[in-house]
Amino acid sequence: MKKTKTKLLCLLLAALMLLSLTACGKNKESTDKELADSNLLKLGDYELLYKGACIMEDSDGNDAVVLTLDFTNNGEDSHSYLWSISETAMQNGVELAVAIVYSDPDSYDATVIEDQFTDVAPGATLEIRTAFVLANTTSKVEVTFEEAFGDKNGKITVDPSTLSRESAGSGTAQSAGTGDALLDWWNGDWYGWGIMTGCSGYYEDKGMEGAWWDICGAVDIGADGMGTVILWDGDYTKSEPMVSASVSLSGNGTSIYGTMMSEGGSFTDIALEHADWIVDPGLADYGDMIHIDGDYENSGDEFHYDIYLRPWGTYWGDVDEEDLPDLYDTWYLPLIEAGKPMPDSLDSDAPESNLGGNTAGGDGIVTEEQVQKGYVWMNDVNKNIFDTTYEEVVAYFGVEGEFVKEEYSDHMKANYRYYKWISADNDSHFIYVNFKEEETGVYEVSGFNTSGFSGKEAIAKYLDIVKAEAAEENKAASANAAMKDFSAKVAMFAHDEINITIKTTVPDSGWSYDEGKCCLVENDDPTAFGAGSIRFEVRKKLEDFDFYKEKFENYQDIEDRVIGGITFHGRTYKYIGYEWIEYIAQIDDTRALSIGLRNMDCVQGTMPDIILTNMKFQ
């Protein structure tokens, strides 16, 4: 894809598409079916369709292989991939560890495997990803998938040497989804650019040959395969678009994303007809891209147009600079990095950031013990560290940090400030903390590292001490905290009749409830990365919570606990990178309840303990 692409090439591609959909259609469909069958694993009540893989960087900077699969639940009850499928990846005879790969390296809101936790209704399909830490990028990886309860299994072999690299955050920001993988890929907001070639008449006279411009768009296709596409550039808006097209969507094409075709509508002041557009993402030069091309003809005024779009929220880091939209750096990136939805007009302003303000600090001098304990607090104890302001870090250390520098990141479109807290015993020992301006004048931790001392040794020496100190602070704050009543009805997915109403008291502030994940979160923002949480899950029977018990690390049974008059069995373990304290009990003949504390201690007198003590069930 180059912005100098000729009309001839576009016409040849269109001709190729027409041939593939007509005379060669039977052979093409047969080839696609053979390819699909070779990547389809039938595992009892479940099906897995392997769609591809890439290499990404995990949270520790290691290369990880990330597989994309469609998970189909053909059973009678709703189940998540996580609780239905067991997976093992081998490379050179050694089992690979599960990789923690963040969807966005700057927000750390979620990992790429997050959808594995989502329950899938009977008959529905959900796209999921799974990731493993590579030993190297040259040897083949064999991934075995097996029923959690059954003997059906299948294998996929991936050659890392043939895979492209994908940056974290290069995925899409499409809608939450319908359960139909094909529709969910197409539907949503799109952004990119278009170019005019082959100009004649008015457009040639105006010197518009090779002119290109940024474009926004929205795709909305229904379950019947029919829908609409609207497009607008700097001269149009969403309400008064440049293009308003009726389209149809077929599962046939050169890739798993099928083919979209125009059926009617208009492009500026001319009509669109059936098959004026034949859009096959498999023919695009980059992944997660659609290429729309067509011809404008009106009384001798003519041009050919090529439009290249990717889902809103996609980072174009894999694209040559000459193939980037014109406003990518100055308009698009600031908007998506600020978490903004796609505007209805390209005239909408991008977020602004201004350098300046009070950058004064102190000398940052603390004891050696404070430096090391401070690192442990930031790394392992403070579960909301990336929501922690500079002032809160100062309050912890008791002194202002030593100001190092302030800079503006053009890429991130944000201000950054850097401070150090330094050991009085050895000035080569310090914690270096980065703060990002999240809103005007408010700087929150965006990163930190150590210098001159071992973080692992600090954790080994001080973790228990820092946890105990944090628990005492939590006790003191909890004893005087203003509380409010809390009630939530938690149902088994797709079985609303199997439900439990949970009542307790929670603080007036500092906690929130994520209704979608049925979690009480120790943060005002229920989506905050790393925040401790209390998760509720309802199943039919107690044994359902043991689907993946064999995968739990450091499993230990702990003292039972009476909650709401019911004795719950206690256990602790590590799973998918999270530390869990879990209490499970059979409530009655048809209902079992799990109360899971993730990345959260439950010391007597602390707020988690108070919440559980006050808990009642209906």
C-alpha cells in the first residue's frame, strides 16, 4: 500500500475479486474449507478455530507467542474458555509458561487473554487469545488443547520464525460484541485515509491528482448480513457524511473476515450500486485493515478513490510512515491515548497538554530502609500504584522527591515529571519514579525502577514488614471509615434463576462495583489496573470451582470462615499471575458461591475483613 498506488493496480485487484467470486468460486471455497478444517479442533462440547498468531512482548520484556482462536460452546450450559479448555505449550521438549501480555503498555488495564474469563452462551462463539513465553523465536511451538473434563484433545503447531511482531495496544477498540466473531470484527468505528488518482475534468483542472485526506467511518451490519457504512472527512460530518452506503457481508473471501459488498447508497453526489465496492480484508497490505476502492464519474468529472481504514483505537506502529494518515500523530494518537471515542467531525480538537507549573521538589533524602521498603510498597503492596499521585508518594516517604526533569512526550501527547528518593547512606541507591499528567496539574505514577540495590532482595527482606505496616494503616482508616449499605444480585451466566443476593457494607468512597465482572474493587474506578478486588461467582455445585485446581500454583487450604452464617472452605493459590484468597461454599442444593479476594489480604480489622464479616446472603 503506497499513496502513489495506481488506478490500474486497483482495477486489477477488483477484477481478481470478481473472478474469485464467480468462475473460481467453487475452487476458492473448497480451498478455504480445507484450510479451516485443518485449523479446527473439536473437543467434545467445544470447538477451537485457530486464526493466527504473532509475537508480542510480555510484562517482563520477553518474547511471547500470542495465538488467536475462536472458542465455540456447543454445550448446554454457559462456560468460559478458561474453565473449559486446558492448554499446554511445548518448545524443544520444555513446557512454556503462560505469558502476561498487556493490551496497552501505557494503561495496563487488561491483558490480551482477558476474554478467556468471559462466559460463552450455548451455541455462541467468542474470539480469545492465549499467550506463552518463548524460549526462542526459531524453534516450533506445539500447543495442545484438551477438554477440562474429558479425553478429547488437539494440537496446533506454530513456527515463531514465520510470525510478525505486534506491539501491545495494536489491537482494536471495536464494540463489545454480539458473539458473532465475523460481525464483531466489522462492526464499530474506523479511521484511516483516502487518496484520489486518475483525475479528469474538474478534478484534474484543480490539480487534485494524488490528493489524500483523513477519513472516519462507522460500520453497522446486522445478523442477516445487511447493514450500512458511513464515511466522513474534513469536509463532512457523521450526521452529514461523505458516503452513506448499504452493504452486504459474506463469510466467503481470501481470509476469515469474509467480503463486504456495496448494495446501494451514495458517494458524495453519485449513486452506489451493487458490487461497486468489493471489500476483502485478506487483500489488504496490513492486518486489521479494510481497503475500499471505487470510481467517481459525473459528467466528465472523474477520479478513482482508494480508502484504507483500521478500527478506531488501533496503533499503526506496523505501517510504513508514508502509509500513515496525515493527522495520525497530531490528532488521532492524542485522542485514543486519552481514551476518547471517535468524534463526529475531524474538526474536533485533540487533547492539549501544557508544560510548566510547580516542579519544585525537595532533596529526596530518606534512609536506606525507607528506600527499599518504598520499592516494596510500590511494587507489591500498593495495588493502586498507577493511580497514586505525586502527593501521595510524598506522604508515604515523608519528604518531597528530588526533581530530575520535566518533558513532553510527543508520542504520548502528555507531560512527564521524574523524581528520585535517595538513600542517605549511599546516594547511588535510589528509586526513580515517573509521573504522567493525567489531568491538568495532577501527576500519577506511570513507572518506577531501582538503582544501586536489588529489588528482589528488598522484597525478600521487607515484604512481610511492609504488608503488616499497610494492614495497620488500613485498620486505623477502616475503624473510622464512613460506610454505606451495598447489595448486588449475582447470577450464574445465562441462568438468571440461579442467583444469590449479597448484602454488606462498604466505604462511602474508595471502593466501587464492577457489575459485569461481579467484583467489589478497592478503587473508585472499577477498571483500575492492579486494584485489589472481591469477586463473586455463582455455580450449581461446589465442584464446579475446581475445574482448574490442578493449574493452581502454591495451593494451600486455609482455615474455614463463617460468612453470613455459612461455613466457607478457605484456600489460597496463584493463578494466571494473580494471588487469590478464595472462600467457597454450597449454599443449598442448587447454588454454590465463591468469594475470591484477588491481590488483596484479609487481615482482621482491615476493610476486606470488615466487608466479609458484615456479609449476608439471600
